[in-house]
Amino acid sequence: MPPGHNGPWGDRETPLRNTGNWLQQFLSVYERTGSPRLKRAAERAARFLLDSAHRPGDGAFLHLPDRARQEGNGLIGQAWTVLALFSGYRILEWEELRTAAQTVLRRHAFDHRLGLWSNLGLAGQSLGVSSTLNQQIWFAAAARFDPQPDEQTRERIRRFLESLHSHVRLSRSGCIEHRIHPRSLWRRFPVGWRTYLRPHRARGSVAVERAVGYHAFALYGLALLFGGNHNAPACDSRFVAAATAFGDSTDHRVSLRTNRFAYGYNPTGIEMAFAILSFSPGSITSGQAWLGAQFRRCFDPNTGLMERNSPDPATLAGRMCEANRLPDWTVDLS
């Protein structure tokens, strides 16, 4: 499928991310309709993901060919592809889909003391613990979708959930900060690591914009991770309730109006609808309102694609797959 450019980040991408998203979309509609044409489309997308050219160093999947050290787009690029492969295995039942996803998933180093994963290089080398919170959450969620997890994977997920509360920092309003709480990293690493991490922390208005623009994305990842299991460690934590309340607040809605990362890149309306469905099921009307806001702003009825008002239409169109986990709701486009 057509590659994007990582939304407002402006990084040239390989077709891997968007093809993985469309694979999930093809599979979802095939399940509903039984269409042979959509099954063939899903099979072609799956074969594309399995092409060894997308792991040129036999390590991480290649997403960003021009960015040194982050060619795999951190943990999030790997999570997207792993989720797509596991989705393909669930429907198509090709063993190579499951094996490819498990191989990359398990090659990522894990710091057990911190309860966090490290980024993986193209050649399989560890690039150090990822300090971006939403990426850690989504990678853990991808691991949870492993249909045949080994004991190490189960233990890593357990440890991540156990440690999660110490890595989260909320603003006074309840917005999830983009980076992992630095105190939880600096206590673990020597001074040299502190020097490395310090410039990676966005400051001021940039930090606020990222946090707000990725808030719903992080909540969606948490909902995937818990998977309806409200007895999971941290699921009942106050930070989840506070973050969900902020997400559904007027302040959040207002702050999204001019945010570069919201709606047109991260499909905020879809993500908030799923978060509300997962963590605040008594507020379904609000979830439907969020979904309507997303489609009124970004859906093009002439093309049938979610691509309007976006800095990266090809990527946003593929992210329609995030709506696959929602029930059938009527959306008012007027």
C-alpha cells in the first residue's frame, strides 16, 4: 500500500506500516463478508510483510530508511508490524506470520529492573531502553496478542504492568506526558545515561503539544493491553481513571483543535471512542460523539477513505483499522 511520511514528523517511510494497517482492515471486512477478493488482498499484504527485504539486517523491521539508529521507528514501528502479523495469523493461519512476529518480539532486550523494553536495531543490536511511554504501552500490547507466548514473554508483560505506574506522569489536568517519568530512568542509569536522556526530553509548548496529541493514542494502547481484563495490575490505578476523565473533558477537546498530532495523524476520535468503551462503558454516547467528530473532520465520502485534513493522508487512511475494535455505531457526518 502507498507509504506515508510519519505524519507531522516528516520521515520518509517504507510501505510496511501502511500495508500492515491495511492487512488488518482487509481481514476485518473479510471476516464480516467472506469476500474472496478481500481475502486475496489480505494474502497479498501478508506476503509483502513476510518479504525478507523488510528485515535487511535480520533484526528490526525497516520503517524509516533515512533516520540513523531509529530505522525501525523505535518500539512503535515494531509493534505495528507485529500486531499486523498476529492478526494475519489469526485469520489466515499461516505459521510463518506467527513465527516472524514472535522472532522480532523476542529479540527485543528487556530491562527487568525497570520493566521496560529496549529499541532494536536493524542488525539485532540493542539500542537502549525506549523513553517514549506510548511506544512501551503499544509494544506490550503487541506482545499480549501473541497467540502462543512463551514464559519469557508472559513474565515481561507481567513485569511491565507491575512497573507501569512508576513510569507514568500526568499533568495537573490528567494528560499523560509523552516521555517516561525521568526519575524512574535516572535512578537506574549512571550519569552518562542521564546526559544521553536529557536532550531527548521535549520542553515547554512542544512537550505539551505532543502529550495532548498522543493522549488518546496512549489510552487506546492501554485498552489493547488490558484487553477487557479489569483485574489486570494497574487497570484500576487512579492514573487510568484520571487519564480517561481528562480525555473525555472539554479541556481536552479544545486543546485538540490546532494540535498537529491529533485527528489528522493520530485518529483521536476513534481512539477516544475505544478508550471510553474500555474504561468508561457507561459513557457510550460520548464515545459515539468522539467517533462522529473524527469522521466529520477526516472522512472523505467521495473516496471512502479517512484522508481529509491530514498532513499524511496515506497513513491516516490506513489507520482506519483502529476502528475495527468498535461496535457498529451510526456516525452522523452532517
